Amino acid sequence: MEIVPQQPTQKGPDAWFTGDVWFDVLAAPPLPARLRVNAVHFAPGARTAWHRHANGQSLHVTEGVARVGTRDGLVVEVQPGQTLWTPPGEWHWHGAVPDRLMTHLAMWEAGAAAGTPETEWAEQVTDEQYRV
């Protein structure tokens, strides 16, 4: 067993996010372990680009209010203490509501083999898609 050194907080890359987003890697052990956990901190109105996960993703909101949308136009708000599940392959985005900071724990599994894609990223979410 070992205590894993804490990594520095990282700025979310512009290709994956709109607005100011920061994340802390909480769990990313080497294979064969597959669990991945990030604490992701969104400024008001900040959000991810469209993306999907090979093995799905759970989002647990710890503070603020999250807004999450799918390609069919469904947009839901997730309150602190609630957990949302996106199934494998579902295109979605998530971020903060316009007037509140938001932090969630993003939890997903890596692929079974090294180099297997975990997440596929696509275009940015438009303001219209975000406001629905």
C-alpha cells in the first residue's frame, strides 16, 4: 500500500471546456486498476465540450448546482449530494449554472488495456444548447 502524492491543480484545457474550469486528480492508479476520479471546479456558466465515455461516468455534485445536457436536448440540474449517471457511449456535457460556482466528483473507468480511449471529445456546447 502507498499514499499517492497529491498532484497540482490543473487548468482545464480550452479544447475541452468553455469558461474557467480547474480539476484535481484524486484517483488514477495504474492498470489493472481502472477507477478514475477528478474533483472538477467550474466557474459560473463554465462547461465541458460534448463528450462520451467508453464505460460511462458518474457525477456527484458536492457544491453549487450542475447543469447536464444530452444530444436529444434534455438538460437537467443536479443539486449538491445528488449523483447523475451517464451510460457508456452517451454524448453529454456538464457544467455550472450561470450564477453559481459548482464542484463535482467525476468518476469513470479507464479501458482494460493501456492506450484504450476512455473519453471521446467533440465540439464545444453552444450558448443556445447550454441555456435550454
